Amino acid sequence: MIEFTKRRACTAIAAVGLIAAGPVGAQDDPLKVGLLLPFTGQYAWVGENVQPVARMIAEEVNTSGGIGGREISFVQGDTEGVVDAGTTAAQKLINVDNVMALVGPTSLSFSGSKNLIIDNGVPMVTPTAGTTELDRACRDVCFRTVPSDALGGRAIARAATDAQYLAEGASTWENPVLMVAQSPAMVSFLEPIERSFADYGTEVARVIEFTPGKPSYRAEVQEALGANPDGIVLVAAPEDSARVMTNAFQSGYDGDWFVTQDQTNADYIDLASAELVEGIYGLEEVASEEGQALNRAFEERYQDYAGEEVKIFGTNTYDAMNVVALAMLSDHMDDGEITRATLAEHIRAVSDPGEDKTQVTSYTEGKQALQAGEKIDYRGLVGPIDFDDWGNIAAPFGIRQVQGGAWSTVAVIPAAALD
Amino acid sequence: MIFVQTLVYGLALGGVIAVSAVGLTLAYGVTRFINFAFGEFLTLGAFFCLLLAQAGLGLAWAGLAAAVAVGAVGVLVERAFYDPLMSRGLLPLLVTSVGVAFVVQNLIRIFAGSNPVRFPLPLMRPIEVGGLFIPREQLIILGVALVTMLAVHLLLRFTMLGKKMRAVADDPMLARVAGISSRRVLDATWFVSAMIGALGGILLAITQITVAPQMGWHFLLVVFAAVLLGGIGSPYGAMIGGLLIGLAMELGATYVAANYSYAFAFIMLILVLILRPRGLMGGSG
Amino acid sequence: MDLIAFATGLVSLALVYGLLAIGLNLQFGFAGVINFGYVAFFAAGAFASAIVTLPAPGTEAYLDASARYQIGLGLPVWSGFLAAGLAGGLLALFIGAVSARLATHYLAVATFAMAEVVRSVLGNETWLTRGEFGISNVPQPLGEVFAPESYALFYLALTAVVVGLIFAALRHLGEAPFGRLLRAIKDDELSARVLGKRTARAKLRALAIGGAVGGVAGALWTHSLGVIHVGQFVPIVTFQVWLAMLMGGTGNHWGAMLGAFVLVAIREGTRFVGEVPGLDQIAASNPSFLPSLRFVLIGLLLIAVVRFFPGGLLPERRRRAPATPGTSPASPAPARPVAPDAPALEVISLRKRFGGLAAVDNANFAIRRGSITGLIGPNGAGKSTMIDLLSGVQRPDSGTIRLAGEEITGLAPEQIADRGLGRTFQTPRLYPSMTVWENLMVAGMPQPNETLRAGFLRSGAHREAEVQAALRADTVLTELEVPHMRDELAGTLSGGQRKLLSLGRLMMRDPPVMLLDEPAAGVNRRLAGDLFDRITKLNRQGTTFLIVEHEMQLVMRYCDHVIVMHQGRVLAEGTPAEVRANADVIEAYLGGAVA
């Protein structure tokens, strides 16, 4: 019964897809990619930010003839920002929709879906889970295009304690305070930041953890200001960050701020107001000095595609989806088939560095190279995308600052500087 | 100094809670159930206000218009979903209100998306008085809260509608016998309740700077605490309860542990209820 | 496509929710406790079981998993389940004790708040729970024996066995006198108390069992996932359990279980909303569209189920009384020792004020053992208040009440009932959702049979007592000439029948002193005469009566002593004839409202 209705529904969708996609025909089943992300609840914005970028790449793939004639399509698996729902969503994606790969999950849902992902051997490339819990959690099938919070935290501490990475004429922080929201995606920054500051010879004066989603953070801000900080590192979702910064402003604070990748985007300036965020520092994953040109090109392309600015996780998703698409193509060209088991190997094949490899930065480039019989090494927006044994990436970080109402890069910390 | 500063912050937060709580408790008076969809009136209020402000209306006018619109939604919701179940007791209404909350919240998300949006109030420097920082936003909030509560007071004391509402709240049976519990009183109460909820939502948006589809649902628990603390159905109790909860949250967060500040609100509620099982103004029978 | 794996996961989930729903059902559907913090027991059980069974820090297993939690006891999984039950039960006892005085909304929100406090603690005390990181190495029982694909099936079987056992035990308990008492409490707690029932204790027990069941559900769930995270225990879980129970039908464990399956079907079934042709295109441009639409649907389905299935999908069936075993006549209730000279009931300087009004103002009287005493007076004279004071429903401000020479002033209703005083209410307070037979059985069941232990293990003595009660119920039904009404719901009886049943319940207990508040009001004349004939008969067998009655004809004919109250005082007393001739009485009646 379910079998029947599902097949009918699939045909219907394929039909709609056909009409939508125009002349490009897709005779076979689509290649399904599961978006295991929150689309409702407190973290609904994560799914909302990831999906359009993933879709943009999928359209790039599909309009160029798909992969072996098959189109990439997406199935949403709403984790609702709740552990249990994340588990059932993963069950449906993996067992019913038979997705070939997962994009996602977030730090929160990873705990509940980890066993399912490993047991079923579904390749997972997450643009959204920086949690240190994933640093050593799963081999072979887990990859992420977001550096571990351990690295991001280290980069923040490094920049704040070394004037060469700050804006011209700025002095290093002597008395930093750390404010961290209590959510799975945020708390994993806490320990790395605190430890790294100590490693670089500056003690964090005070660490304040706070409940996310509160209407205001006046008590927390008062506590922070009580330590007379010259800079505050703030790790929280955009909403909460805007509240904390506004409350601090209202309490007369005019010292420095450092925010994580989540806030280092144009959206956050709109959300928190340009006046408030002028001069704050932010973090961005970059491939290299020259990689920044790619980032700007992506921003333009996305603006054209979606009519909005790149949001949080946009660049990470771009890389995750390119890796998935290229791995599918590579897998298909290998033996004409694409399976979960072989896909994971091809994810490494298209992203690992190598002497004899052609470096590519997009699906179209990669496709041309592969069809020319070359081996490829995908280099992304957030770094060279070279996965270690546990699927982690290391990346240089761009230190950015809001200047005149827009983010500009003031320095790049090479990956080697974070040892 | 920190203590006085905390009091100022607590009062402002309490003002937001109090306004919302008054709205919730008014509807309780005539319908006798806790409306889990009340948070959505807050959210709707904030979003309508945002929408109208973006369309070019002044913020104050946008707020008023939004409140009236949400009042109408309140009457609609009551007629469509609650009224048919009115005779079936507490729990069916309660479950229905959870369903209504799901529906409204997610309809908002379909149209507004999930990313938080800034509430269009410009950033303002705080007023500094002898080392105290008084945010201008909080003055606005306190002002609106005071005016709202005064208006509710006048409505209940001096208008025919207010008297009827109180009569129904005191003893629905008796009021019905006296021919009061008419459709019109019910509608009017829901209108006023939802309207005040919308105002609470706008104040909440000013407090938390951003607007998002789940804002009201999240805030609802604190509003419940205030309503219960004051005694269900008592508007004056709700005002006091709101202010007390706001103060408890800020004082607890400042002096004990910031990440337990919601817990303080609830612990305070539980303690009060142990001593007075029907809240501060809930009477004894 | 692996539908078996998918179904396995969902059925396990539904069973766990079903277990939660029957746990809550025991608390609400039976005992009427509105608990909106149920998720706290789920959380307590899950964390207790996880912490008890996690490999201890420093052990090989701990290091292999590169775990980082601080506390793990490394005990076997079965001990985790025990710990979970214990944790849930103890937490429930605590919450029950704290919130004992609260009712309806206050109880709902207070329990809700307590669950949030529990969650706050679990989230903040990272040494115990690792807070927002969670713990991802929770051991899975026999995990090493099975391959991952078959493990889910094994765990489903394990879940089914555990849930099945608990389900059977709770059903058994629900049909036992303990369960019957709980349902009576839900219907009308005060009325159970004046029948001598220890309702507070029974409710606390129901709470504790419900909490323990929630705890075990937590253990089942955490070992099935292999991870534990404080984010699993958000208030929405409580809502879902409530929805499952209400959709299924309260007071009915099969219904609660069915409700859980329907809930999971709705929750997960709506994930397929994207398969509807045409929606796909909207979804492409609006990522929030399908997920939000799904919740709109969930909301609408909830509203529809509540509106169109008032009693739940599987409404509670009316219970049929079992055939009475044996034919031996009911043995008479045991005689009570009484001080031979003391009056049956004695009231000295009794006062009770409500605000500015003195409802009972220095009342004094005594009631002779073996009499039928009428208590009359104009409206507002304080008669009903007097009955409330005598039965402990209200506490006097001052004064003394003695029952057979023993002081009972200020005792709780159930204590007074135990000392041999029974009462009825002016508006009969029956258990409307229970049958006539069940109403009688609740009243007649001796306390030792209503304990938890007796609910599970019935000794010979318990069984004998139950047979006796059933025989008595038959006798009472026959005496009241309504044996055909045995299986009618009390809520469907007519006014007169309710009065009869009120008296019947007292007859089950056969207390030496009965206070009847207007037993004949609203009863037709013929039935009223029958009723008083029955009272006379009971009186001849030794029962003392105090009867509030407006119908003067009945008072004159049946009472051998009359007390007249006026404005809270005893205006006159004596034989009916004396009272009728008393000038003050005539003045009071003519001066006041017509009685």
C-alpha cells in the first residue's frame, strides 16, 4: 500500500520536475540527498539557510545533464531542533527515502542520528556541525565542511592576542571575557577558546554561560562588564548575539567584540544594526589569501540566484554540496553505478590533495576535469577541504571587521599558525 | 548600585510580562481555560506591527493597528475553535489550544520564514543618571505597560462592558442567569484579551530586538507563571505577578546564577503556590 | 527502501510513548492529577539508567569510546531499569508532596514549572550530565551479540516485553480495588473522603507509580538511542504524551496505547506531506513551507480528533459487574464497641463564621443513640454547614464535637468516617463515570484491600473481603429494590435514584451514625415514603440518624426528636409535637422565608 502510493507520488514529482526542468530529461530515479536539518523550532533558520545554496548547486548539476542522466533532488528531514525528532527524521531519510547522502545534521541532532548513519553507512557531509563532539566520533562516512569549533576557538584567541591579526593600530586584548550560549552548537567553543587564550599567554577574566532564547541578557552583561573587559568573545546564535550586544551597549560598554563564523555575514549587520556592530571582529573560513576572491564571487552568484545575501552556513553548504555532487559524478564515472558504500570513498577521492591532481573550485570545473580523465582535488570556500581520518577539515581563518557598515578582511591566520 | 540597576531592568521585563499576563487572564475569566495559543497573539502582534511599519506606517500607529487586527483574530479563533467545545470541560479546550498554537505559529513561518528579523526600533543611547543606565527602550516599555494597565483598570471599573466582564468572571452561572453572558461580552473579552496580548508581543519584540515565529510560544511559560502567581482570572493579580516574575528573573540572574534565571521564576511560583494555593489575589474559595 | 527498519523504529517509539501515556493515564485518567510536568520522570529515568550503566571513567570501555563524562557506575542494564523506575517514582513522590494542595490549572502549571526546573538542573550541572554535549556512549543491552540491522528488532522485542508486562500489571491494578478507588477520587475526591477513603495517600501512590513507569520509559528510550541529551526532555514531550492519552481515551490503558500509536502515526506520517504532487515546487522556493505545513496539519488533526471524538478514539467501556460468587448470605458488619452511656453525637458551643456571617453560632445539642433526629429550620439557618462541620468537611472555628463520647473536632473527613459517621450530600455526590455497582463496591471495600500490595497480590483474606463486599452490594441493591440498575452509570441516574444510591453507599459501610442532608428532596412522594421506611428499618437495626429535612410531614411522622436551627443557633428541640407547638419556632418560620 505504502509502496504503491509512494511510487505514484514519485512519478508525480518526477513529472512536475520534468515540466520544471524543461528539456533536460531525467529517465532514471533521481539521486536523492537528504537535508537532515531543523526547519521548524528554535533553529529553523539553519535549514532555511542551507537549502537554497544546496539547491543552487543541484540546479548547476541538473541543467548540465545531471549525473549519468539522473538528477539530484532533495528530501527534507526536519529535526525540529529536538533530539528525538532528529532520530525519526533520519530514519525516514535513510530507510524510506533511501537517500544517497545526507547534508547535515547540526550538532544537536548528530547525537541522536549518529548510530543510524554509521550502521547504514550513509555518507554524511555536514556544513553545520562544528561541535568538538564530532572531532573523533565517526570514521569513513562522516565528513564536515565546517572546521571544528576547537580550531575556530583557537583562531579567535590567536587573533585577539596577536596585533598582526587585528585591525591596524589596534592593540591586543589584555582582559578578555567569554560569553557562551548553552546550546550544543555553542558550548563546544568554550573550552577551546579558554584554553587557547591561556596558551597564548592571556587569561580569560570571566566565562559566562547563558540560556539561549531569553528576551534579554542584562544580568549576564552586567556580570561580564563587572570584570572590566577590553574585549568580549561572544558565542551565540544571531538572535541572542544581537540581544547581548544591544544590552551591553545600553549598559555603556564600548570595548571590542569578537564573534564566530555564525555572525560574520551581512545578515547579522542588518539584524543587530550597523551602528551597533561597527568595529566588531568576526571569523571566516577561507581557503587562502586568494580564496577570498572565490568567496566574493559566490556571494554575487548567490545574490543573483536567491535575491538575498549569503546567510550563515552558506559557504559551508556550497562546499558540502559540491563535494557530494562531484563524488557522485566520480562514482558514476567509475563503474556507472552510485551506491552509499562507494560514494564515501569518492568523497575522499575528489577532495584529497595529490601531486597529480587538478585543483577545482566548482562542480562544473570538476566535471570538465573528470571528463578529461583527470583526477581532481576540490578546494572550497572554507578551506582546501582535505578531510582527515575523522572527516575533519583544517582551514586558515580570515579575521574580518565591520568597517563602514560592511565586513572587510583585516588579516588571514594560516592553518599552521594555530598549532 | 548594581541592585538599583537590576531593579530597573527587572521592572521593565516585568512590564512586558505583566501586560501579556493581563491579556491571558482576562480571557480566562470568561472561558475558564488556559489558552496555550495565547503566545501566538504575541507573535502575531509583533509581526503585524513589523509588517505595517515596513509599509511605512509610524511605529506607534503600526502598533495600535496591529493590536486591533490581532483582537479580531482572537475573536475569530474563539468562535471557530473554542466555542464549539465550551461545554466539554477543561482538557478538550486545552488540547485544542495547543493545536491552534501549532497552526498559527507555522502559518506565520510559511509567510515570514525562520530567520529572525530586526524589530524596526532604532538603536538608542541609554540615559545615564548618576551611574545608572536607563535604556530608552525600557522607558517606552514601562510607559506602554502603565498606560495599558490603566486602560484595563478603567475598562473594568467604569464601563458597562467591564462590569459585565467582571460579573461573568466572578460567577459565570449567576451572570448567565442574569442574562449577561451574551455572545457580545464573550466576543468583546476575547477581542480585548488578544489585543492586549498583541501589545505584549510588541513590547517583547522591543525588549528582545528581534522577531521570530516561535517568540510568543517560548515566552508563554513565563506569562503563565505570572498569571498563576497573581491568581488566575484576576487582572490585578496578573499585573503584580508579572512584575514579581520579572524582578525575580533579573535579581536571581544577577545575584545567584544567570543560567538559572527561568528556574527562579518557576521556583518563586511554586513557593508562592505552596503558601497560597490560589495565587496572591486568587481568593480562598 | 527498508520499510522494516523504518517501521521497527517507529513502533519502538510508539511503544515508549504508549508506556508514557499509560503512566500518565494512571496519574490523570485514574487519580485525576493534572500533571503537566510528566517529561521530568522520563528525564529522571533516562539519566538515572544511563549514569548507572555507563562504563566507569578510566575503564577500558571508557577510554575506547574516548568518552568525557565524569560519572558512570558500570552496572548491568537491568539495574539501570531499576534505578530509572526508582528515580521516576521518587521524583514523583517529591513533586506530589510539594503540590499536594494545588488543584487543576495551578497544579498543571506548577508541575510544568517543576519539570522546567528539573531540565534547568540537568542542563546546567554538567558534571552529572555533560549538559548540552550529552553523553553518546550509553550502553545497549546485548549490543555486542547482534548485528546492527537485527539489533533494532531485538530491542523492539525487548521493549514490547517490558511495555507488555507493565501494561498488564497496570491493567490488573486498575481493575483491583485500588484502581476503583482512584477512579472514584477522580470523579469526586471529597465524596471519597467522607466514605473514609485515604485519598491523599492513594493519589500519591498513583503519582509514584506513574512516575516510575515514566522513568522506565526513559530507560528504554535512552538505551535504544544509545545517547542521552538534555534536549530530549523539552515540554513538548509532555504535550505529546497528553495528546496520546486524550486521543486514545482517558481512564483506559488500551486507549492510551492506541493514542500513542496514532500520535506517532500523525507525527511521522505528516513527514510525507511533501509527496503530494505540486507542493514540491513551492517547497523549492520556500524551505520552511513543507515543514511548517506539516505542523499546521498536525495542529488541525489534533483539533479535529478532539472535536469529533469526544471520548477519545477508544472510549472507556462500561464495566459489567462480575457475577457474585457463592450464594452465602452476607455476614453482618462487625459490631463496634461504644462507650455505653455517651450520646451518639454531641455538639458543644460550636461556631463557624464565613467572613462576616455566623453560619453556626454557639450551637449545643446531643443526639441520643438509636434515635432518628430531624434537623430543621428556615433556609440559611446553618443546617448544611452543621452537617459539614460534623463530618469534617469544614473545620469549626471553636467548640467541641463528640462522636460516641470521643472527641472528633477538627479531624479530617476520612478520620471521622472511620470513627463511625457517614453522611450524604444535599446534591448527591456520586462517582458519575462509574456504575451503580462500582459506587457501592468503592464504599464497601475495606482499607487493607485498597493498598497497592493488595492490588497485585491478593491474599485469601483480601479475596474473602471482596466477596463479602460483593454480596453486600447485592443485598443493598435488593433492599433498595433496584437490582436491575446494577450496571447503569451513576451519571445517568435520575435525581431520586441518586438519592437512593447515596444512601446505599452508606449502607455498604453501615456506620452507627448517619447524617442525611435532605434525603427526600426531589424524590417523588411514594419513593420518599419508601426511603424513610428503609431508614426506619436501619434504625431498628441500631443506626442513629440525623436528618436534615424540609418536608414537615415526613419529619413529624418518622422522627422521634427534632432540633430547630435558626440563624446559626439551636432555637428549640424536643419531640415533633413539642416543636410544632413552640411559639419561637412558629415565629422563626413565619418571620423568615417559607421553608
